Amino acid sequence: MTSALVRKVWRGLPVGFRRDLAHGVLSTLAPRLPPAPDVAEDAPRIVVGFLSSPSGLGQAARLAMQAFGAQGREVYGIDLSRNFFETAERVAFQYRDGRSVRGSAHVLININAPYMKYVFHLLGRSFLHYKKITAYWAWELPRAPPGWAEGLARAHRIAAPSRFVADAVATLPGAPDVCVAPHPVAIEQMPSLPPRPATQPFTIVSAFSVASGFERKNPLALIAAFRRAFGDASDKRLRLLASGAEHYPAAATALDQAIAGSANIELTYDALGREDYWRWYGAPDLYASLHRAEGFGLPLAESMCRGVPVLATNWSANAEYMDASNALPVRWKLVPVQDAQQKYAADGQKWAEADIVHAAELMLRAAADSAWLAALAAKGRAGALARFASFPL
């Protein structure tokens, strides 16, 4: 078999299979975690993650860097987007490359537990020497997968963006205390909302990555709730942004079928950088997500910080900062995890199924009562700006 044919066959394999195989082979060469060094508090911070990727993990890493900078730290970054088949170089983000930094430093690895060995392989033994390693992980179910326990041996400290994630990691055998450090969403200089056009329909927006779990993000429930509330009303509009559909083609098929014949539902398949994302976002009346589980809920927190009211399933991490006084929480019931995409194993765990009828009722009230909606948005913004203004790591 020629090398060209080998490459063609390799590229024809599913991205996830290629990624896991490559990571598995290379991880066998990974160095071990050095003993915990005595690192001064004012030592440099180095953030390792998907710095040029538009994914949620990429944004989390960028926020951490910005927060360390705001603390007056000497900050470096290491972008591993391309090593993980992430959509790379889509986000313009300026930083000093930390690959060559040797000696004492605090390192924050914003990549989940199963890939810690691979990250160690990429960083190398000489880099890791004299570094204090904090692993910053996110997960969306009540128990972290058993395989995550291996990642515990690759960090001196574990941190998580929510109590929900910290509790999930704590179920692993031998897990240490997990530090809760919410994403410092308010650190980012997000653009002001543009003026809302007077002729704009009542507009709901929602953005999600299929690669993060189509069943977990549950956009079909959001479409069903919107159609139940508003039917084909031309003065109402739902705008959806679905990135990463190439990771699971069945998602695009299901979405296209769900919105068929609906002139008031717009669907865009793009992985957008931050500036393009905010242009797409526009000036909505409501941000909505009928997710089944969230480890934090970045788009929800971002919307609250911008003063956009949020409607979301009232379960998992976002329930830590959303309630009926500052948002539109949707009732739910727990159901067994079922995931044809196989992002989440059916190992007896449960997640939330949003009440579509209740969601539709909240949408109707939001569209009919602008004063009530504005009050929720104002309280949500004030709370989010205070809650997500710092990063205790």
C-alpha cells in the first residue's frame, strides 16, 4: 500500500477514532507528573488549551489567561488545538507562547482528564520540571467516567468551573478536594449590544456545538417549544447556530427535518470566531437552551453578562447561578441518558428532560411582558457581572 493511499484511508476514518488512536499511542510515551514543587505565588502562569479554537473549551482557556492578566500576573499560553483535531486558528487571540518557558511556574491545563497523558507527551519532561500543574476539567453528568481517574495522577491540583462538575469529579476513587473556580466570563470585553431594530420580530437565539453532544444540547426540544408557543407567527423568530455538525451528520438531518416548513426559524451551520459570533448574535430578546446537562453553560452566563434574559433547563451547573428572580428556569424531570452519538455512555446515569410545555409558556410570557423580561435581564446582568468577575486560581 502506497503512502498516499495510507494517508487517504487514515483521513477517511472518523475524526474521533483517529484522535483516540493517536492519543492512545502517543500517551504511552508521556512523562510522569514530577513531585509538587514549591512555586511562589507570583510565578508566571501558563495556560494550556485550545486557545485558537471557537469551542467552549477554547473560550474557557482564553478567559483564564485574561483573568490572570487582570491579576497582574506574567502570563503565557500554549495552544494545542491542532493536536486535538480542534477547529484551529479561527479565533484571533494574542498571547506569549509558553512552550520554551523553563523553571518555576503555575500551569493550568484546560483539557479534560482522558487526555492528560497526551498533553504531558506534547509538553515534554523538560517543560514540566519545576511546574505546579492544575488540571481544569469540565463534565456534564453527576458522575465522572471511571476512565477519568487516570488523569488524577497528572495534576497536583484539580479545579472545575462549577460545584456540579466538582461533585462529579469527587466520585472518582482517590479524588482530592476539587477547587471550584467559575469561568471569569465578565473579564472579556464583550461588545455592547447593538440597537434593536424597531421592525425586528421577537427574537430568540441559541448556539451550540454538535461536537459537544447533540443529545445533551437538545436543540430539538427548543425547536418544539418555540413552535408550540408561536407556530408560524411572522413577528416571532428563532435563530440557531449549530457548529461542528460534521462530527455527527445525523444532527443536521434531524435539525433540517425539525424546522422544515418554518419560515420563522433560521439555522446556520458555522464555527464562528468571537467577532463573527457576536455579529451573528445581534440584539436578541431572549437566549434559550433546553439542554439536558451543562458543566457550566458559557453562552448562558455570557448572555446574562450582556443583559440578555436567559431561558434554560433548571438543572446541572447553570442552576447554580440561575433562578426565577434573574432568569426563566424551565421545569424538568430526570431520565436515563440515551445518546446515539455516544458522547455519553449509558451507564445508569440520568440527565434532565426539559418540560416543553412549560418552556413554551415562558416564551409566550416573555414575548407579551417586556417590563417583566427587562427586570429579569437587569437582575441577571448585575448578578452575573459580580459572580463571574474573578478567577480564584
